Amino acid sequence: MIRHTFLIAFRHFSRNKKFFLINQVGLSFGLATTILVLLWVYDEWKVDKFHQLDTQLYRLISDSHSNETVLNTSSLVANHLASALPEIEAIVNSSWGALVSSLSNEEEQYAVTGEFATSAFFELFSYPLILGKADQVLQQPASIVLSEATAAKLFGSTDIIGKSLQWQWYNMREEVIVTGIYQLPAQSSMQFDYILSFDIFEKYFKERIDRGHYNTRTYLKIKKNTDPQILNQKIEAFIKEQYPDWSWVPFVIPYASYYLQNVYNNREAVGGRIVYLRQFFLTAILILFIACVNFINLTTARASRRMKEMGIKKTIGATRVVLAYQHFIEAILQSLIAGGIAIILLLIFLPSFNQFVNKALKLPWDAFFLLSFVAITILTGIVSGSYPALYLSLLKPHQILKGNLKRALGEEWLRKGLVIFQFGISTVMILSVWIVHEQMQFLQHKNLGYEKEQILTISTNGMPNEKQKEFISNVSQIAGVVGASSLSHALVGGQASTADIRWEGKAPESEIWFEHGTVNYGMLEILNIELVNGRFFSKERGNEAEKLVINEKAQQVMGFDNAVGKSVQIGETNYEIIGVTQDFHFESLHELVKPTFFRWSDQRALKIAVKIESFDEQKTLAKMEELYKRFHTGFPFQFTFLSEDYQQKYAAEEKVSMLSRFAAALAIIISCLGLLGLSSFMAEKRTKEIGIRKILGASSQNIVRLLTIEYSRIVILAILLAVPLGYWVSSKWLNSFAYHINLNWIYFIGAGMATLSIAWLTMGFHTFKAANFNPIDCLSE
């Protein structure tokens, strides 16, 4: 019986090669896309979940005034919390993020990235220790734990416990002792070359720590079965009682969750990588479902070819179960064959996909993957074959033998409905591609209020202050360099914020947050920010430490017609406003322009900015690199153009753009394959009708119109139904930007015309071929 079933299935495939091929292309590409996305989703889901205390490991964060997530906390407050709340079993404080510093052995200096952390770090986090014990490696002062790769780079081996190194960051220098070696799993979101004991951090930042500054990050181990919501209520009550003036209230979230959900509003996760995981996953499922729709459509359309077979089988006693079994086996076989093709496609396209998602994904080839793949493939076959199997097996013998297939279950309406679904989704995807492209063009060409071309920023990587000044002076002398300066923060999206600013006329109860940063002489001139009133910082005027340059938005919220000459107080210091600039966009265009001020400083800059001429660019960069290596031995010359930094703010949108183009193309191709098969079948089915019409005088144009108009109506209906969904999807995405294009009717008409044109081209070959049949040949069939 099984052999007979398989034999019939393969005979059916061989007799219908064209439709078999169409199904294979659709199913294989759908399966390959789904498996690619599932591999990526699983890899993303695994990040940070390798820690043994995963269910008890939490991090302390805050919602800021602008609904941005603040990772930094106050170690002073965190320690008070840990001692006051019994739910907290252990606490780890670390520095505010990875520091690019230097480590020197007796011979060479190396650029490395690391953090400070309190003694329980390796007890809470399960980074495998090759040498050393988790509860001891950070106990003694001035201790350092190195990654396996860093130890090999510095000493050529890992047998280095007790050896000393020189650590340096800006003007801070310490001799440290190696107390442990760890391995860093690829699934860790924190990537660092070393961990230093926290006592060094406390030594240099004691004043800030004692004042409660947000310059650390805090991780907690909480008791099992603790309700995080109740714990957060206790934290809020503690802050309001002990620190009533604080505007940022910390709360706990599972440590591993932050990688995927890193945007919070009122303590609720509202965004992050999880959004793109869902978009990828939904897109892949839609593409696979469109392929399944093709299978259902083509199978039901050609069911009439097997009516007699089904009718005879039922007449001689075949049950509904036997007939359904036959169709399910055929569908599953086709799906399994498509699965084999999908594996080949995965091997071909996986490298390109890895570049797109910045991963190193591999097909695991373990039992779990193989079983999952087979399960997905079989499920695809069951979904694809379910309607044809249940549909054909339900028909009565007399209905089949009389040819009443169409009247039996409204098969024609189902097929039309599925075509509407396919082309409706395709229209939405075409519209999305167009809208995303137009918005990205808008982002690239909008006037930001400053110049970003031909300006590069170089990371100082902890370069001592004296060397920074000397380097800026020397680099300014290089031919091709227009100007050089320094600043305290990354320009694009890297400003700090404060509400501790007061001026005459400000209401005591009002809380207005300002972005701020420090810049050296000439920095604002290099950016070519337009000055509305006043002046910029000037070396010729002497000490500018208590002067401010603000933007128009800041002047507006202060309520001044002309703020130049006005005095404001920040903390305990009085500042004079010396200049007002036009508004500019250092944040992405997701954000509104914020009130911003700049102070002057030539100390401990994070970035050195250099403006260069466009000609002989490579020669200028080569000279800068040579100079940098002389000043900062052991550190690579790393720079980015400001235009690239700005572009990086839209990395997620670029991925959405690429994903939408890929998804739209694949959905359209698969939908067109289905329409190609249906139009071919309908042309074959109406061969005699076409012959009679031509004998009665119908022209080829009349026949083309006759064959095209039916599915044209269906596609037009699909477009009309897709417009509201497309409008909703596009509006929702555009509204995530504070500045965006307006939705114009031309986008919807254009997407609809594109869909209709694609459908006409798909149907064109078979309709023209059918319209030019010789009537004699048609009637003789």
C-alpha cells in the first residue's frame, strides 16, 4: 500500500513537471528563508543566557526624562539599596562601560578594552575561569583578570598569575597584578579584554562616587521566587524616602532581557532588537505561507484533472481517509524535496546573510537542528496539502463523475481569495520598500545644521592630556588638514544631559533637560555651525571656562529674545552665555531638537576632530596615522568620518530597508510563480472555448483581454484591500521619526500600478500564446 502510494505520487509529479517545478521553487525558497531567520532568532535569543544565575541575575537601570534607557547608576545608592532590601542577595558595581586603555608589559604597550568591577563579578557572571577562583580573583587591590586572548597577546601564554602590568588611561597610571584568566563566550553582550578591581576606579573617582554621580553600572543577584514588580515598588519607595530630589528612579530588569529589549517607557519594555526579530520572523512566515498558498491554488486548480481517478477509487471502495492520505503524502514528499533544495540554498546564501546581520551563523547539523528542520518541512507539507486532501476526499462519486467540482465547495472562490492575499501582501511590501527608500533619502539630504562631510573623528583611547594638545597642534600643520580640535563626547548621539540649570525667570518647580558637552577652541567652527548671535570660544580672550554657547532651542525654553550676555547657574557655578547658534541635529531624526549648551575644555577629550581637504585624502590620512602612532604607541589609528557616524544612527533602518527589499522581491516572485501556473492552467482549460471564439471572429486582442480581465480584477481588488494596511504600516513606521516625509497618494497609486504591471507581465506569456492558437489545433484536442 505504501509502495503504491509513493508510486502514484511520483507518477503524478512526472506528468505535471511544470506545476511540480513551480511548487518546488516556491517551497524551497520559503523554507530556506524561514530556516535562515530561525537560525538568527535562536542565536539572538541565546545571548547572555549562558550564565548559571540567569533566572536570578538582574541589572539596575532607569528611565530618563526623554524616555531613553539609562544604564548608569550611582554605586552609592545601589549599595544602600542592597543593604536595605533583603531580596537582594549580592551586588556588583562596574564602571560606566568599556574603557579603551593601555596595558604594558616590560617590552610593549597594547591597546585593550576593559572595565572595573567589584569583587563578586565572577561569582555573578559565569565567564569560565581558566586560572583563578571566582570568589578570589578581584579580592586584592590593584588586581586584574585577563581574557585568554589578551594574556596570549601580552605574554604568549596563560601561565602568568602573579605577573605585573602597567595600566594607563589618560593621566591615570597604575601597576596591576594578574590574578586570573577567563574565556569570553561569543554569546556574551559584554565584550572586554580585562576586568580591573574596583578600588582603582574608586581611587580616581571617589569625589563623584561620594556625591552619588551616575558613573557606574549595577548588577544584582536577587533571591529565588522574588517578584520583580514588587521589588521595583520597594526600590521606588526607598528612593523617594532617602533621595526625594532625584528625578531618575532605578528599577530592575532581567540581565539577559536587556539585549533584546533595551528601550523602556514607564518601566515597560517598548522596543529594542526584539522589534526586528519579530519583523524578520513575521516576514519569513509570510513568505513561506505565500509558497503554501501557491501549492494549494495549483493543486485545487488541477484537481479536475484527477477527478476521474478519485471518482473511480471511491466507487471501488476507497475511503476518505485513504484519499486524504494519498494527497498528504504527495504534499509532504514535495515539501521534503523542497527541503533538500532549501539546504543547498542555505549553504549558498548563508555567508551573505551573515554579512547582513553581522553574525557567524552555521548550520549546526546536530540532532535538534535536523529534527526541527524535518518537523518544519513536514508541517509545511501538511499545511500545503491540507485543503486539497480534505477537499477532494470529501466529494461524492456522483459529483466527481458528473464534473461538479466547482459547485461542490466553492473552490473557485477559495483560489481567488488566496490570490488576493498573495498580491495584497506583495502590494504592501512594494509600498513599504518605496516609503523606506524615500525616508532614507530624506534622512541623508536633510540639512542638519552642521557640516558632516570631510570631518573625521579619532578616538583618543585614553591619550594623556599633554599629548592630546601636542597632537592637535602637530596634526594642524599637516598639508590637507583644514583644522583640528577636540571634544568630550561623540558628536552624534553622544551628549550628556542635565536639568540642574537655573536662570533668571525660571519657575522653581519646572524641570527642563538640556543636552550638553564640552568642546575645545575651534570645534564649533570646524563643524560650520551657524552663529545667530554672539561669538564662539576664543583662545585670544583668555579663560573661557565659565562661558556657554547655546542653541536656539535653549534660548527659546529660557524665554530670552537674545540670550547673549545673560547669566545661568549650572550646579554651583555661574556661566555667561556668549553665543547662540542655529538648531542642529546631533541626535538622529527620531528625536526632536533639544535645548543644548556647550562649555569649553581642553582636558580629557574623548574624540579629536579633524577637517581635511577632499583632494589627496589618502596621503593626508597616511601622514595623520604616522603622527598618531608616534604619539600613542601601541594603539591603532582608528577614525570614522562624521558622515559615517551619522549614518550609523540609522543602521537599524538600513536593515529594515534591505529586509523589505529582499522580502518584497521574494514575495512577488513566489506570488508570480503561482499566478503563472494558474494562468497556464486556465489557458489550457479554455482551449476549446478560445478556438470557438476565434472561429466566430474574435481577434487575438479580444482573447488576451478575455483571459487577462478575470485575474486583473482579482489583483485590483487585492491592491484596494492592501491600501489601508499599507497606510497603517507605513504611518506607524514613519511616526517613529520626529522628522519624516509625508505620505502622498502617489506612493499608493505607484505601488498598485507596479503590482498590476507585474501581474500582467506574469500572465502575458500564456495569454498571448493561447490567443495565437490555431483554432483547428484547439478544437482537435
